[in-house]
Amino acid sequence: MTKILVIEDMQSLRENIVEALELLDFEAVGAENGLVGVKFAQEHLPDLIICDIMMPELDGYGVLEALRQVPETATIPFIFLSAKADKTDIRQGMNKGADDYLTKPFTVEELRSAIAARLEKQAAHQRIETKLRSSESQFRQLAQREELLNYLASQIRNSLDLNTIMKAAVREIRHLLQIERCRFLWYRNDVEPAYFELIYEASDPNLAVIPSCHIGERVAVLEEAVAKLDIFRVDNVLTDVHIDRENQESIKNLGLASVLAISIKTNSERIGVVICEQFSQPRPWSDDEVALIKAVADQLAIAIDQAELYAQSRFAATTARIQASQLEKALVELQNTQAQLIQTEKMSSLGQLIAGVAHEINNPVNFIYGNVDYVRDYVQELIQLLQLYQDNYPNPTPEIKEQTSAIDISFLIEDLPKVLSSMEMGADRIREIVQSLRSFSRTDEAAMKPVDIHEGLDNTLLILQNQLKSYDQFPDIRVTKEYGDLPLVECYAGQLNQVFMNIISNAVDAIKTDSSWVEISNQNPDIKPHIQIRTTIDNSNDVGIEITDNGPGMTTEVRKRLFDPFFTTKPVGKGTGLGLSISYQIIVEKHKGTINCWSEAGKGTTFHIKIPSRQKE
């Protein structure tokens, strides 16, 4: 049974490959890294090795190099596994002596086909070696042909670049057969008149003079043979009887003594020709040499077809990648736009509602507040009149005495001014709240203008004041403010207030989900849930707003997705996942600033906002 060694550091993938090989009736064993794999291969000599490229301690290149240095393991078929379809990585592996490669992910059928091809090639090599040992001289040319064909096949796998393959083929044919010049030409019969286009040539550097023109330009019989895809063969131009005198003279005038031309035709209907030329003396072309060049030409035809398919696939892949990228970008923009529209509409409606409520409350409050002074004067005058009655009529009637005692006139005279003062304070407080609501909504400020950042923060805290108060056994959330000396900041005030509202309300929600605060506050009343707001300005006149809470914090995974649209950790129905996404857009896109978050599980959260105090044109 064929024994296969799988060297892969990822345990799950290694086990899957071993299991797949066993299902294909191979004896498979796995090695968890390169060092273990090299040791096992040297001790047990498997029939084939499948090895990952990227591994710790010793990578796939190192494994291949170590095995190729030992004669016992040097010829074991070696297949690379690569997570990247990068030609540089693949070419590097092939240049180091690998037999093939598989790009992750791959199917079982691809694995089976690669193994079958390598084992078949290994068997073919073994058969050739056996024949060479029995008759080395008889099969020397066959081995050279195999080497050349393998080299060309390797070039096809490594580069898929047609020019590189053609250069290699022409160069290797000339070197192997010791030809004085070898050329590859395209026969351009798609134009009128047809002509031969020289692509590449390799010449003997020791040859003194070689004509620059090629045989296709002068010899009509060659063009006829190429058009018919026939072999054109002249062993000795002086004695060959297969060509007429005119063409014979044309060949002699080019300085040629012998010529061999093999034509190919690709799937795209293009016709090419490999031409071998001798100048110094005639060269009889053996059947083996003709067969070799014919095999090389067939390989070139395959290479051309594969190169064209590869170019087409790359173009299709590039087009698909561009379209996918455009679609992905459009989807992200659509999601962001949708999120922004939803949140903008929500905040617009909320702002209109707040402004409307504030307006409606403001009218009766102004009525009450405006009449408090008149009521106070009227009450004072009535009290003075009552005191005059008491002074001038010290003996009232029994009925008046009874009513005076019932209403406790002395307490009423003393308490009534206090009641009026309390009413005035209440009206003042309502007016402050209404003014804060109107300032927060900023429905009348669509343009960017200089505003007091601290006023926006204070208005936000005023609106959230009810959520900061204790309830049941949960303690108050303490808020401390460390305001720096800030100038008026040029911004969209309503949108910036929206950011403050999102961050602070999220901090309140996070703290309220931390049930441990009840136990902590019961044990130590001095320790309470806390939100700190700090503002600064740096040398670049950039304003910083830092909002910190001592809540439960968040994990790294949550923090990485914090500003993603529709991402939320709140229960269904409690959050839309739009608040921080919109906040990011407001700060970064609208105000050319930055917003960052630092947080660890159990160690609270800090949001840091930085915006320029003056927007650049």
C-alpha cells in the first residue's frame, strides 16, 4: 500500500487530509511540524510527501531542502500545500525541487488527482531509470527529451507567461540538440499578405556570421508547409531532392545548410512554428530529434492555450473582484445611509417634539411667572389692609373672631409670602428646564456656528437627571465635571448634543446592568457608580471631551465592533445599534474629528472625542 506523509501544523486540517487519504486506500500518517516530518521521512521513506509551506520552527521550504540533501529521500515526490495562490510562493517551491502544489482550500478529487499524477510520474521516472540502467546509451536521448519536456511543463506551471515559456523552449532546444540557431515565429495569416512574425531566437555565440533575416521571408515552400501544419525537413540543402531548385537556391542564399520546421496550431486558431537551423555544415535530422521537437511544439501549444485561458480567467477574476468590491462598498454606503436617515429622522422628530413641548410649557409658565409679582403685591396690600382693620377695630364681632381662629390668620399672614416665593422658584425651575430642552434640540440651528460645549453637556445631564437618581436599592450615579477653559467651538450643536446623549445614556445603561453596585454601595456608601466628564484644549486648538464610567466595561471583541451599524449588546427591543455608529459619523465626517474608546471587562469604559475648535475651509 502506498505510504503518504502529511506535514501540517494545523491539527484539524492534518487529520482531515489523513482521513481523506485513508478513504482513498492510501496508508497515511501525519506530522505536526517540519522537524518531526523530516525525521519520519528519513526513518520510514514514504512514497509521497504532502507538506504545508507556512509552519513554525521549520517551514515547508526548509523541509524540502533537508530531504533533497539526503540521497534516500531526495527523489520522494513532494507536493506543497499553500494558503495563497501567489505565483512567487509557488515558483519558489518549484525552484527548490517540489513536484507539484495544491492551493487551500482543495477538494478530495483535486487531492486524489495531484497524488495520482505525482505517483504516475514517479513510476514513469522509475521505469525510465530501469531502462537506462539496462541500456544507458539507447535511452540517453529519451531521458534528455523527458528532461526538456518536464522543464517546459514546470515553466508552464510556474509562470503561465507565454514569452517566458517560449524563450525557455527555444533556448533549451538549441542547447540540448547543439543547434546553431533556433527560432519561434507566428505565422500571421490573419492579415493580407500573410507574413512570419519573429518572437524569440537563440543562437550559438561562437558562430561568426548569422543572417538577420529568417527563412520564412524568402522560401515559399516553407510557408506552404506551415500553412498545412506539415513538417518541413531539409537534411542537406545541396543534396535534398524534395524541394525544387528555386527554393533550394533561396535556402542556400540564406547561408543555411540544414533546416527543420515544426508547426503548431492553438485552440484560438493561431499558427506558430519552431525552426531549427544549421549554417556551418549539414545536419541530418534523426527521427528522435524530430519527435523531440514535435513533443516540445505540442507542449508549447498546450502552454499557449493555458496562458490564454489564464489571462482570460485573471481578467474575469479581476472584473468579478472589482464588481464585488463595488457592490460591497455600495452595500456599506447604503447601510450607513439607511442608519443615518433612521437616526436623523428619529432625532429630528424627537427635537421637534422637545421643542414643541418646551414651547407649549413655556407659555403657561411665563403667564404664571409674570403674575407672581402682581400677586405678591396684591397679597401684601391685603395683609396691610387686614392689619389696619385689626388696629382700628380691636374688638371684632364673635363671627369674625370665630373665622379668624378657624383659619389661623397669624400663620396665614406669615406663610403666604413663603408660598408665593416657592411658586416663583418652581416657575424659575420650569423655565430653566424648558430653556435646556430648547437648547438641546437646537431645531433652529442647522448651520455650523460657535457654541458653548459645556452648555450642551449640562443640558444633556439635565435631561438625563431622572435616570441618574437612585431607584429601589440601586444608588445614585454620581457625576463629576472637570471642565477646562474652552473657547466657543464651531460645530453643529444639535448633532454634537446627540453624541453626548448617546454616550452618556449608554454609560448609564451599562452601569445599571451591573447588579454588583447594590452590594458595593451597601458595604461602603462612599463608593458609588460614577460618570466623569472632562474637557481640555491642546496646543493645536483641538477640543477634547472625555466621558468615563466605572461600569462593567466590555471585551475586545465588542469594542472592535462598537461603531458598526446595527451592532448592539442590548436585549432585543432595547437598542437599535445606531447610536454610536451615527455618533462616529457626526464626529469624524461632519466635524473632521476623532472618537475612540478604551475599555476592559470589569474596568469601566472611556470615550474620547476630539474635534477642532475651528473648522477648516
